[in-house]
Amino acid sequence: MCSKIFPFTSKLIPKVFQCSIAQSRAVQSSQISYLKKIEQEEKENKIVIKATYYDSDRVNNLLPQTAIHSENCGACPLCRIGIPVMHTDVLIISQFVNSKGGIMPRKVTGLCKRMQKRIDYLVPMAQRAGLLMNLTPDYSKKDPKRRRGWKRFNTYYDESTIKY
């Protein structure tokens, strides 16, 4: 499967490492320390443009790079990061939902069994709560416009009741 994703690496990298590359790219992450400040100086008919790196103001809110790209490739991306994912974390959950609103299989996501079961549990919760409106199947009764009676209202969940 990994050779289908990365056909150009089949001869360069052993298959064990190809699979770990595919799993490490499953969750999108942002870069921490790649902010540049561009300065322009004029000296004796020359324009000098410098780019200097500086730390973000939000460093305490970002994940450390060691948590995202650790050497332990056996762990799935969500276990490696170590953040508890709830049904309100729509940006994380939406990465595991296809364009028609279905949940992607475990082979594609690269998640462990426990986290795949948790995502399978959280996606319908977020859809019923009205948080994934544009990622709900057209024929589904999870869309509030298709519900009738008391079911047409969004469902609110207590985060302490999430089992998985």
C-alpha cells in the first residue's frame, strides 16, 4: 500500500520506513520556527534584503516538533501528539472524513484501532451537533434541515460522557 502512495521511493527507502512516512504524514501540522522578518537596507546605491528568523508569539500554544515527528513510528499520529480529541475539535476530526461525509478507513488514516474507534464515535457526534454541516452526507438524517420534530435541534454532548 505504501508503495502506491510513494512510488518514487520504492528503490531508495526500505518498505518499513515507507510505511512510517505514510503514517507520519496522516495528520497535518504547522511549522513552529519558520517565521521570517524581512528587512530592506540601502547602502551606497545597493539594496540589501535580509530575512531573519524569529520566534512566534504563539509558541506556547503550538505543538513541539518532537511530538509531531518523533522517532517512534509505531504510534499513530493522534497517540503520538497526546492531545485528547473531542467532538468539538472539528479541524482535527475533518481530516478523517471524506468529501461525502463518510469516515475514512484505518488503512488510509494510519490510526491505531483505539483511535480509529474513537474517530468513528466522534464524527457522528459532531455531525449530530451541527459542527460538520458541510461534511454530512446528503441523504443523512444528521442534517438538521432533514430532521423533523424535536430531532431537528442540534444535540449537545457532555464531554465527560465520551467513552472511547
